[in-house]
Amino acid sequence: MQKWFFEVLAILLLGGSLIFFYECASYLARKDYVAAVVLLLAGMSVIGVGRELARLALAQKD
């Protein structure tokens, strides 16, 4: 059960980080560079957490 939970949470976090990058691109189109950098850093952080949860899910034994 715990492995399944980590897998679903990792997929949601990795998918959710795409929203940050989409918003980052839209802010770049509006030439709001500070907001784009903040969203880029937030997206990279979310990817890092999702990657670590995916690694934890792979390490879990059934």
C-alpha cells in the first residue's frame, strides 16, 4: 500500500511540475522575467521532490 501511495504521489508531483513550466513560459511571453525565474525555481524544486519520491517507491519492497 505504501509503495502504491509513493508512486501515485511521485506521478502527481512530476505532472504538476509541468504546470509550473507552462506558467513560466507564459510569463516569459509577457516579459515578466522575475516571475518566470521564480516559477522555474519552484518547478525544479517540485521535480526534485517527485524524483526522490519515485526513488523511494522503487526502493520499497513488496
